Amino acid sequence: MGAMSSPGDVGVVTALPGEAAVWSRQEHDRLRVVVAGVGAQRSLQAARQLLADGATALASLGVAGGLSFALKPGDLILAERIGCDAGPERVSADWNRSLLDAWISSGVDVRLGSLWSHAQVATSVQEKQQLAARGYDIVDMEAAAVAQAAREAGVPFVAIKCVCDPASRAVPAIAMRLLRPDGRIRFSVLLPALLRGPRMWRMLRCMSEDFDAACAGLARAVPVLGASCRT
């Protein structure tokens, strides 16, 4: 795995159950994957708990919004720069290099990119374009919080994201209403939405297809991240 030694026991923070599900058939005894739920505060708490439980490295893994028009759903991004309102957060350059080399050697299509961790979902195409103009390729809500926990503890950190909604597509207003704080679906919102007719069906199907493509991209990343923990 390049020049870097094993990062040890890695705590992996995801926001949604669907993101964590990519690990179901590829577990590793030195990885612990948790579903923190939506938002920075939940991810920060989950990361700190992983550290308290013995993790010696942290990873933020999940879907992200595309800001670059060159990116499509399913494109895998390894963050080399993370920004947020509180200031920049750092990633482990050595671990990044090791992972990138291993993915390329395995034939996995991945690219380095800049990630903006937003306090809220970037819903409109205009908002996405504004973030892209500042030099960011993707946007999420959780990575900077996990990076903060890693920085405070002095442990390595990486952020592995896969594009879900592309830059050309706004996030429907219903998207966040569909999610409970723990990341699970609110069926009390979904079922009435389905009764609104074909236009809503098409919107929900598009969201589902984007999410499935993003999770498939994350699944391609799993074996290499797991291998990076081996001694």
C-alpha cells in the first residue's frame, strides 16, 4: 500500500443506512462502520465515540452532491481538500496517496477533488454553481465534522465520496423531508408523495437511481479501504 504503514483500526462514519450497506458483504475486523444520521453534529458525535472506542483513524464515506458539470452520478471522489464555514480541514496526504494508488492498480476509476462541507443541503443549481466557482467539485454535510474529530485527536483522516445528484440537477424540496434525523425514510412523507401522481413518481425514481449509482460507486471503494487496515 505504498509508503504508508497501516492506519490501524479505522472508524468509518456514514450518514445513511444505504451508504453503510455497501459494507455488508465486505466486512473487515479492523473497520467499524456507523450510521450517524444526517448533519454535521451527528457525524461529529459518532466520530468522537469511535475514537473513544479505540479507532486510530477516521474516514467519512458517503454520497455527495456534484458541483462540477464534468461529474455524473456514480463518480468516485477522494477528497484532497475540504472547506467549510469554520475554515479548512486537513486530510491525510499519505493515506490518500496510498488509497489512490491502490484503486488505480485495481482498475477502480477514482479522482481527487475538493469538497465543501455545507451546513445545509445545497439544493439549487445556482447554489451549486456558486460553490463550484469557489473551486469545489462536490458538496456534503458531514465530512468536515469527521475531519474535526480526527484533527482534535491527532489521527489520520480521509473522505471518500461518490456523486449522487449532478451539478445540473436541483435537489427536490421533498428530498430532506423524506429523511428522518437518523437517515431512515419517513414513510409518513413517502406514501402521500406517491399519491401525487406520475410527475412525483418520476422525480422519486430519478432520486433513487442517482442514489443507487452513488452507492455502487462506494461499493467499488470498499475493498481497498478495508485492505488499508491490514497489518
